[in-house]
Amino acid sequence: LKKEMLQHVAAVAAEFRRVSDQKMPETTKRAMQENLSVTAQLQQLSDKTKELLKENDDLRAREKQLKIENAITEPLLHEITKKNVANQK
């Protein structure tokens, strides 16, 4: 009986090893596919980040230019407003 039990345990262990060996390539293949998918998503995010950084730089440059133009035109506006008020009086 003990001998039969040991043979049965050995057979179950062998079956487990065989099934594990069959499943291992599937698991590895699935992990590689997921890795490729994640890598592609990261590349898309990286490209989008670069695009947004470029757009942000462009907007900052435009804001700087508008501030310069505003600094130039605002004193002129005040002067014209004063002259207009004086003319209306």
C-alpha cells in the first residue's frame, strides 16, 4: 500500500511537472505580448509628451511676445485716453 502511494505521488508530481512545462511557454508568450503592448503605449505617451512640450514652449514664446507688445501699447493707450478726456472737456 505504501509502495502504491509513493508511485501515485510520483505520478502526480510528474504530471504536474509536465503540465507546468507546457504552460510555461504560454505564460512567457503572454508576458512578451503584454510587454510589447506596454512598450507601444509608452512610445505613444512619449510622442504625445514631446508634442505637448513643444506646444508649451511655443505658447510661452507667444506669451512673452504679447507681454512685450502690451508693455509698449499700454503707455500709449493712457496717453491717448488723457488727450481724449482733455479734448472732450
